[in-house]
Amino acid sequence: MRLTTTEFAGNLPGGLNRGATHGTAMRHLAMRTSRKMAFPRVMVAYKSMIDHSSLAHDLRALGLRRGDVVLIHSSYRSLGIDNPETLIQALIHVIGDSGTLLFPALSYNQTPPTIHNTLTTPSCVGFLPEYFRTRPGTQRSLHPTHSVCAIGARVGELLGDHGDDTTPCGPHSPFHKLLHCSGKILMLGCGLRPNTTMHAIEECTQPPYLFGEPLTYTLTNADGITFNKSYIPHDFAGFSQRYDRVAALLDDRQRVSGRVGIAAAHLIDAPALYQQALAQLKRDPFFFVEPDAQ
């Protein structure tokens, strides 16, 4: 049986007053999840409250709007939903027919490592990106390790010439284009670290840790044509990425934080990220990495 907001509030550990709002109930749940005896029952109750409408409400509250171009990084488990399509439909509802929805489809862990098929090679960055990749109507850009999947009004513009690049996030990549089309980056339950768009900014300054030795890949594109092409991959040998440090560079309008479902979420203005992170990299090329422990 589906609980109303006030019925749910009454079932929270410690209780809430019966006039508690959806947002208040959500925040209270987040603070009380460590109480293991009550959590399973409360979690089931809260999941019953999370639907297309509540997710759309949360997304709008963060600042997502009709016509937006938005790239999603995500932890599916953190959202508190049972069906990934619920989130996809909420995103589509908010951005509308004029918007464009993108997910990374990175495949750097593919086997063999230098053979890639646009239509069949799975992504390796989580459940939601792989679900989105296999969803009917999704298109995928051409790249052996750093492809992007998308649906919406600007798919051709953002994905169409990624195959012209020879690096992971070059000027033709959707990650780079997002910085120059008033794009947004939505981080859902995954913190600020897994932000692939930062690689596009790093490629503008080419810090010493960024690139490795050239590799030749065998690619099969969406038309079934197979060919070889040389790329310069990313390296990062001896360094860990610290893209969470963008938090100190962006103000409250450039990075809006809140919740989507029960996941902590951040909506980042991509042009502002580009401006601030690029300036920081010029001051300190190693700002967004730290040496690995010896």
C-alpha cells in the first residue's frame, strides 16, 4: 500500500508531526538512516513515495529546466528507486522535447582493450549509463574509450563528429561541447569526483600527468564499418583525480546542491565550471590531482 506523506512521516524513526512536507520527511530520513532496526521498513515506505512526479519536482528544485542540455553522472543505488525508467522519464519530462539528455558510455575496461564496437561494447561506469545505452532510441558517439550516449533535440550536434577526435575529450567530444552550449552536469548520488567533463578542460591546458603513449584501436561504427585509428589516451599514472575540489571554485548559483529521490545531488553550470577550472589549472596544473600513496 502506498503511504501518503503524512502517513510516511508518522512511520519515521522518532516520528515527525503529521504536517511534515515531502522535503522535510526526506531530510529526516537521510539523517536517521544509520538506525539499522528501523531503516529497512522506512526505506520501503520511502521508495513507495518516489515516483516520476516526485523526481521531476526534485529536478526542478535543483534548477533543471525545459530545453536544458544535461549530462548525468550517477549512482543508481543511492536514488531509492526500483526502476531506472522512472528517472529517465522524469528527466525527459523536465527538459522536454527541446532538451537533450546525455550519459557517459565510457568503455576503457573493454576486453580486448583496443577493440570497440559502437553498438555492442558495454559501458563500464555503472548501471544507469548501461541501461540508457541499451534503451531504444539512444544514440552513441564514436570513440573507443570515452563515448557518450544521448537522446533529444541536439544529439546530432553534440555526438555527430566525436569520431574526428584523436584524444578522449577533444574539441569534437560531447564533454567539450557541453562547456560551450550552456550545458549542465547533474551528479546524482556520486559526489563530485566522477566528472568526466573535467578531462575536456584538462585537455585545454594539457597538464603533465594527462596523456599516455599513442595506441591503435580497431573500431566498428554504428553502420558496421570497421577500421583502425590511432588515439592518444589519458594516463594519470601515479595520480588520483580530485575533481571534488571544484566545490571550492563554484558559488551557490554555479553549483546547486539538494536531493533527488534520497540521493545527494549537485547541478553544475558547465560554462562556469570551464571558466573557473581552466583558470585554476593555469595557476596550478596539479590542482585537480594528488600523488598516489607510495
